[in-house]
Amino acid sequence: PLVAESSRVCALDVPLPDKGAILAALEYLQADCGSALANYQGKLEQVAERLVGATLMSVEQLLRRSSHDRQALDDKSLAKLKKQLVERDCKGLIDFVEPDRSLEDIVGLEGVKKWLRQDISLWNQGELEAMPMGYLVCGPVGTGKTYLAECLAGEAGVPVVTMRNFRDKWVGSTEANLEKIFTLLHALGRCIVFVDEADQALGKRDSGSGDSGVSSRVYSMMAKEMSNTRNRGKIMWVLASSRPDLIEVDLKRPGRIDVKIPLFPSLSSQEGFSLILALCQRKGLEISESDFSEFEGVIPLLLTPGAAETLAVKTYRVKMTENLTDKQALMACLREYRPPVALETLRFQMRIAADEATDASLIPREVEEMLE
């Protein structure tokens, strides 16, 4: 307290090293750790760019350890090691993910994928003023909101940062943890910050006295960071929630969240079958498009990707345990299928998602008719 409250003490913000600082460190360490950088002779800028977000001490330890083990760094090991370095330096406050999938891995949602690819193209061209500050992905449970965020990041070729439990029991620790996270995000260059269950994670403007005001202070800090226009084209916020109506209105306004994308379950037997087909084929099950007529009568409506994934897993299990063909196993599972979420709840969440949509083109005509 004597130090913290002294009028002679000034707090100085020491930022994480940028690409130039890391490049200088690599050039300095190259003489001692040349074997670790053997695959990047004359390409140290690529290594520096990949390691942005780590401390200089972490970079030095990485090179000396790799050199001692006589292991040359490559793209795969660099991505893995950067993940470990950043997570360690941030003391477990975030998960740092290098996505390994793209929008091609998503079944359907052609209109959504077209919109996102246009934004990614602008991002790659450096047209940052045309970029949204953030996205809100909303829809019923199981519609693939988290998966869409990971595919978006993979398509853009940038890392995904997910916040872990930064809340702490000590007074002031939660806010300090959030500041550490923001400092790291600024150092990363371009990244996507994914906030799952955003209606719970982002806090409330008025949280009452139950948490000593921590939730309201978290809300204030998040709102300020999300509206910082200097982050446009650098930090992309992607929020996901099945109850976007519970997110504070100020956090969803343009300038913080510019694009709101609704996701819906399958709206026809053909759409539901295409979803099941893609997931079954990933399990190695021999089902084809030509089999649609056999299953048309038993394909459930309002099928979510999460429910379809469960059906595919169950089909594989039934095939292996009951000695049935792939088609017989799928038919047995479809006949016994029960929706995991009550239809009333599903329709309620669809209505909320439709009301949140930024653009009418993102709402299929079938959804409008169903909700009317």
C-alpha cells in the first residue's frame, strides 16, 4: 500500500514487443541458435510475425531449447509453440487457437458464407474501413455458432483467442486480468476474439450488489474496448449466444457489433438429409444423395447440426454393435429420434435470432413463413 498509494509513484505501461522488436531479437540470437532457424534463413520476418504476442524472454527460451535439441523450427511447430508461449505468458487467462478448418467445412448457409467471404476479402486487401467491428452469431442451441466462428478464423488465416475464466475472487483481480488480456490482443496484430455464451460472459450494466459491482465494471471495460475504432481491422469480436436478447443493448449497437448473423435449424427434409449425409460420410458411413427418397419420410424438421452430429455418432454405434448395414442403422436411429430441445423453445430462439438479424437477406423465406 505504501508504494501503490504514494504520490511519488507513477504507473508505466510496458507493451508486449511488436514484430520489429522480435525480429531484432531473432537476428541477435541467430548466431547462437542458427540450427533452430535453419528453415528460415533470410525469412526471419515470417518467424517474427508468427511470434507476435510472446515476450522476448519466451522467444529466447524457445530458440535456445530448440537449438539444444537440434530441432529446426517449421510452420507446424511454430504455430504449436506460439500457442504454448502466449497461453503461458498470459497465465492461463486465454486459449490461443490456430484454426484448422475453413468455411468450406460448413454444410449449407450459402448466404452467410458469401457475406463472410466478402468481409475476409476486404480484410486481406487492407480495406479496413469497410470491415465490421464485430459479429454476433445467434440462433437456437446446437446450430453451430462456435463452429462457424472457428471456420471464419480459419478462412481469414488469423488466430482465434477465446477468453477463459478471467474472473477472480480477489478485489480488483478480475479487472486486472481483463487488462492483461486487452494488452495481449493489441500485441497480436490481427486476431479474432471469440466470446461464447456472450449473454453471461460480458457482464451487465446494472448487476446489483450481489458481486460488489464486478459484473458492471467488466461490462464497462468490455464496452470501451469493443468500441475502440483503432481496433478496426485488427481485433475482430465474434460473440455467440442462443439468447442475444439478454445481452446489453449497448454492446450490440453498431460500432461494436456491426453484423448480426442468425443461424437456424434445417427447414426441409432435403436440407436435414444433406446435413446428416455430410456428417455420416465423415464417420465413414456409406450413405449417398441418391438414398434421399428412402429416408425422406423420417427426416425430422428443425434439425440442428448438433443433433445431426449425435445422430451420425449413434448410427455408427448401432452399425458396429447390432451388425446392421449403414442404411439400416441410420433408418433405425431416425425412427427412434426425439428432438433434444422442445419445439416451443426452438421456435422461441429462432424468433429472437430473426429479430436480431442485421440484414433481411440473412433470414430464409421459410423461416419468415414459419414464424408468421
